[in-house]
Amino acid sequence: MRLLLTAFFFEAGLVLLIVPWSVYWERNYFVQALPMLMPLLTNDFVRGAVSGLGLVNLVAGFVEIWSFLTARQVHDPMVSIGRAAPEE
């Protein structure tokens, strides 16, 4: 489940980072349906904001990968923190 979330972060991040600066951004469904949105959607500040969200998603993906790779593996499910081992 965690790797699926990480893959989503990377995919969404790359799409949001690249698509606003491509030709597809200017020829999408919303611009065709509502031409009055064209000046707003083609504004460089809006494109930069969407790319910023993509960058945030990429950073979240890298954080997830880092935490997944550096997670401590506990082999004994009965390990408790802060208690001494029982004496026999």
C-alpha cells in the first residue's frame, strides 16, 4: 500500500510539473468548453502554481521512499520499548 502511495505521488508530481508548460495545457476540455478561462489558464503564474504543486508531490514521494528504505525492521513482534527483559 505504501509503495502504491509513493507511485501516485511521483506520477501526479511529474504530470503537474510538466503538463502546464506543454501544448496540452492550452488545448484541454475546459478551455474548449469555457473559452473565458483561456486567459486564466495560460497565465504564467497559474502555470507556476500548478507546477509548484507538482514539485510538492515529488518531494512527498521522495520522503515516502526515504522513510520506506530507512525503516527499521523489527523481527520480534513482542518487542516493547522501555521495559527490561523478564528475568528467569
